[in-house]
Amino acid sequence: MKLLRIDSSARRNSVSRQLTGKFVEAWKKENPTGEIIERDLSTTNLPLITDEWVQSAYADPSSLTPAQKQVLSASDALIDEVVKADTIVIGAPMHNFTIAAPLKAWIDQVVRVGKTVLWGQNGPRGVLEGKKVVVLTSRGGSFRPGTPTAQYDYQEPYLRHILAFIGLTDVTFIHAENQKPGELAEPSRSAAIEQLQQAASAQNRRAATQ
């Protein structure tokens, strides 16, 4: 079993990093011989999408020049990590009601026609099926469904859509809300830790029965 841990917070001791760390601990207990792949997006130099990148990504793979292969090398490496993983845990702080810039840069490198998305007569089909994804978010406020602030949540809806686009449809979201300073922060964080520990255990039980 392989677990891919992705962190996207710029802060070294952020809440989202605390949560992904707790998930790794729980996963290790369930999978003592499992392999953990760690990807810290805040320290990874992810290039922005350029015209050269687009031209290379849509070119015939057999005709790529050394320069074009170099342009796609970061994308290839990130996609390879996702392909190898059985479980993916993503630490995602909310920035301005959506995801952090490093996570968006990762998505732009991983969502790639011909590699993670195939286009056919019936439209696009994501090819990364069969993997379990757990997204652990930290948010300054609360954006629960049915509340007045739910309309400002551009984080979970976007991530659900783009992950499904590449075939990652088995996604669990666990939110540590109200993480701005105050009495609500600790109870919410503790509840999120309990939920992620349960998620790690449930994922292992499911894998054992397959």
C-alpha cells in the first residue's frame, strides 16, 4: 500500500499540516509496512503553465524534443506520484474562499489530456480510478451546507469537480472550521482529528476486503 501526502500550506505548523500529519500516523498504524510519498507544495518549484507547456502536452509523445520533455518533467513526476498511490491525503487551507496557490499549481500540472484525462466520443474520462482521497481543510470561518456562508465555499466544490475530472471520485472531505483565534478553534480541530482517524481505519478495512 502506498500513501501520497500532499501539503499546500505556506506555514510550517499550519492546521492543515497538523491534520495530514495525524492522518499519516493513523495510516501507519493500519499499514505498518506501507510506503509514504511526501509532496510539500510550498517547497516545490512548480512552473506556471506556458505556451511551451501546452504545445508539449498536446504533441505526439513520440515526437517530443529534449526541451519539450524537460518542460513536462515536473508534470510527469507529479502524475507518477498520484498513479503509484493507493490513498492520497491532501492538506488544503482555505485562501480567500478557495484553495491555496501551490495546490492550484499542482492541479494544473496533474490534470493533463492523454495522461490523466482521455478524450473520446463521449467526452472526457478521468483515468485515475480506484484510489481513495481524503481532503483535510482548515478554514477561518464556517461554511457548512445550509448556512448563510455556505455560498462562499469555493474550495470543496471546486476540488470535488476537478478531482472527479481525472477519475478521483472516492473523496472524503474533513473540515477543521473556525480556525481563527477563539474558543471554537480547538473543538473543531479535535473533531477533525477524530474523523480523519476513523477515515484512515475505514480505508484500510475496505482495502482488506477487496
